[in-house]
Amino acid sequence: MVAVRDDVEALLERALAHADGMETEALFYGQDSALTRFATNQIHQSVREHDASLQVRVIDRERVGVASTNRLDEQGIRSVVERVRAIAERSAPNPAVAALPEPDGRDHDPELGHVTATAEASADRRAEGARAVIAAGEKAGLQTAGSFSTSSVTVAVANSRGIRSRHRSTRAALLTVMMDGFASGAASGYAHAGSPDIGEIDAEALGAEAAAKGDGMRGAGELEAGEYEVILEEYAVAGLLEYLTYIGFSGLAHEEGRSFMELGRRVMGENVSIWDDGADPTGFPSTIDFEGVVRKRVDLIEEGVARAVVHDAATGARAGTGSTGHALPAPNLIGPMAVNVFMAPGDVPRDELIAGVKRGVYVTRFHYINPVHPKKAILTGMTKDGTFLIEDGRISRPVLNFRFTQSIPEAFSDVRAASATTKLLPGEFVGAYRVPAVRLGSFNFTGVTASEGGG
């Protein structure tokens, strides 16, 4: 088991030595993770896993080879290097292949975002949080399910051009869905929290939040589809931004002409600013990418204007900007990705966002989100776990979930208010998002889902 800094650095140096004479990159990824699951108001699973891998990439003129192994002894290292050499020899030439990145002299904090209490959190600690959530659900007469996870991740990279970098971080996340399967409209509530520091997760508050939503959704009825003014909770905002990172903020998507990001042009309202910053301690810090490049802050959208997209070494070389430190492990079809996304808060107290909404819809979160038209950033999906009608500045009744089809830049061109506070949320698939709740002037709901389980 490779667990300490000296061992990891020695491992990477041995990999480079075996590939002597070739342009080579060695990537170590190690993760210790633990998970406690609960369902039907009972804890039913507690697991812990350790995984560590070495990935080697070589570039021989225009030929590239990539291979990985979980065997980290000398024979394993020698074997993976032999395999990657053979892969490169048999690969078709790729004229667009970019050279590996070089050090740029910038420093980074290799321990930013690592919290010992999270890394050492016990099953009892997670169970305590799960029980607090379950108690809130039981008090409201709801069936509670969810998970409480903790992890510690180490990323380290060395290459033949002089890159030597590493970063260690932790993550804790508590998520719950509470349901009353016997209630009209299949009532359900949701809450989610994440932090590098397990001590910042308030399980009782999270349980109370989900229980209040689930209880409030009892008796949900239909509301006609159409365009409504909306309040989007932070969960809904983060879900939309996660998909914008896939289809719009990538240098590869921009290069291929399939991104809505027309640099230098206004794409959202002037009160919208979105950026990526892996060194911000209020997010989930990630100070280097998977090529070992120190991440730069990238202002993606500044006061509504598209300013930049993120790059890895390959897209940065073709764009003439250089890497911004947003590479994913090679090979991948996605290209670079923004994974530490922030949206600027507004100046309205969160509980006052609803004031002034004559008739609108309150949305807790979205699910089953999919791109319809990447170039216009049109997404489709459904509301879930807390959808309510707003009348005269107050929530008047719960409603069955909607399907939506909406251009997100268009919707974010009419942000009438944003909360003064933000919430940090782990992405559904990758990354993290610190965002406010927002009030939008219009959002297009195209239909009502079936009542069973809210769609």
C-alpha cells in the first residue's frame, strides 16, 4: 500500500526511469473512501475501500500510449511501462497530439483542503449522522434513505519535462431523500451537504430540511405547464451548472464549435458571474490537475459576458493560451473540465427571495437532466423532491413534478435576485459547486410528470 509522500514520489520516479528515452508522464491516484448507507429508516451498509493506481502515458513523436495498473511493486511498474510502449508503437499517428506540459514556476499548497478529522472519520461518526437524519424523517412520518460518505484522495504527477506535483484532499458528503409512498402525489423531500471538513456537516439540520420538504409535499396536485417565474434552490442551480461544465466551459467543446460560450459576447445577465478556482478554500480545493499543472482561476462568465473556457495541455496549445490546469486523466473524450465552480451571490436574504413573486414555481432540485441543443445550452429534465406553487410571495401548495426544456443562458439572462449566501454541493458526477439560490424571471415547464414517485 502506497500511502506516504516519499513512497509516492519514489514510485513515480521509478516509472519515469523505466521509460527512459521517451516523453513520459506518470500519474498516481490513491483514494481511501468509506460509506454508510441507510434506507427504510435503518442503517444497512457500512463499507471502506482503499484503491491506488499508477497510470503511465508516453508520447513517441505522434504516437501515444496510455496504460494503468494497481500493482505498484517493481514488477508491476516495469510491466505497465512495457505495455504502454507497445501500445504507442501500435497506435496510429495523431498530428494533433500535444507535448506534455512543463513547470511554469507557480507554487501550490499540496495539503489545501485536507482535514484529518474527515480522513480518520469512523463508521460510528457516520452512523451518528445517519441516525440524526433518520430521526427527523421518523418524526415527520417519512421513510428515509441516503448515504454519508467520507474520502481522502491523493493525486501526484511527474513527467519527463520536469513536472513534479501532488495534492491531498478530503471530502465528506451527507445526502438524504425522504418519502411518504402512501401520500397523494408521492411526497418526497431532499437535502444534501458537503465539505472537506466533516465537522461542518450538520446532520440534524439537514434531516430537518428534508423532512420539512417531504411533509410539505403531501397532497401535491397538478399545475398547468407553461412559463413561470421561479425560485431555484441551490441544488437546482448546481445541477444546471454541472451540465454547463460538460457542454460549454470546456476548451474542447469551444474548439469544436459546440459550446454556447461565444467569448467576448454577453451570454447571461450582467448580474451573473461564474468562475472556476481550485485554490479557493471555501470549495473542495484541488490545486493541480491530472497532468500535474497548477490550476489557475478562470473567470468563465464575468458580469454576463463569456470571458474564457478551461484548457488542458492539448487544447491550450491549440488555442495558444496554454493549459489552465483543468486536464482529466488521459485518454478521455470530454477534454478539460471545470471542476471547482463558483457562482457569485446576490444581496437578498435567502428567505426573502420569494417575496414579490406574484405567481411562480419553487424548485428544490432537478434530475434526469440531459442536453437537447449544446450550442444553445438547452437542457431538459424534471423537478424533484419539493416543487411548490408560489402565490403573492408565499408558498401556497405543493404541485406534481414538471418536465422542463429550457435554454439555461436565456433563463440566466433574467436573474431577478440571488441569495446573499451560497451553499457548497458535490456534483452528481464530478466536481463541486458553490452557488446561491436564484429567482429567475421565466422558466419553461413543458409537462407534468406521472404522480408515481414524482417521475
